[in-house]
Amino acid sequence: MKEKQIKNPGPDHPISIQHNRARVVVSVAGRVIADTRNALTLREATYPPVQYIPSEDVDFSQLERTDHATYCPYKGDCSYYSIPAGEKKSVNAVWSYKEPFPAVEQIRGHVAFYPDRVDEIVEQPAL
């Protein structure tokens, strides 16, 4: 079996993580799935920024764990959840790195949402 490659962020593939001062609310089918003032914004290479939301601010009763899994050489093994209320649109809409690599340790205990698989991810600026 081929061993998984592990890469560290650097000038050719930068990753930065900052606390987002805004309130971040994620909703699907008129239901609030997540609501936090403690999101982390992860910026990776040329990808759009991603909001990682602390697990304690996510309503897991509205999520369903799936068997889908992926691997990122910069972050580690990734598991997924679907949001049944969103039907087909929201399959594997949520992801999490249970044991992220040291370079991105801050995202441990957080989940992220695909913007096109939820109805909205709203950032309300801090006052």
C-alpha cells in the first residue's frame, strides 16, 4: 500500500489561519446549522477562504455522518457529514479534520461547510 504523502505549508503553498471577528451563521432549508463568533478563517494557496466553525457551535443533530473520506497532504484525513434537510444538494456538505497535522492544529475540533451545498454562510461584521 502506498504511504500517504505529508507536506508542510510554505511559499509555494501557503496556509494561514486567523480568528474571524464576525458572527458566522450557516443555514440550510430555513434551519440554522451553525452560529458562532469564534470561527477561524483558513486561507490556503489560491483557494477561496474557508470558515472553520467550532464543533460546539454546530447543531450536530441536523447532520448525518457519511462514509466519504478524503486526504489532504497539508491537513490530514478528512471525514464528512451530510445535512438531510438540504436533500441531494447537501450530501457531504460538511467536513472535519479530526486529527489535523501540526501546521494546521488550530482547526482541530472545527468543521467547515461547502458554500454551494448550504443555502448560505453569512458573516455579520463585529460591532
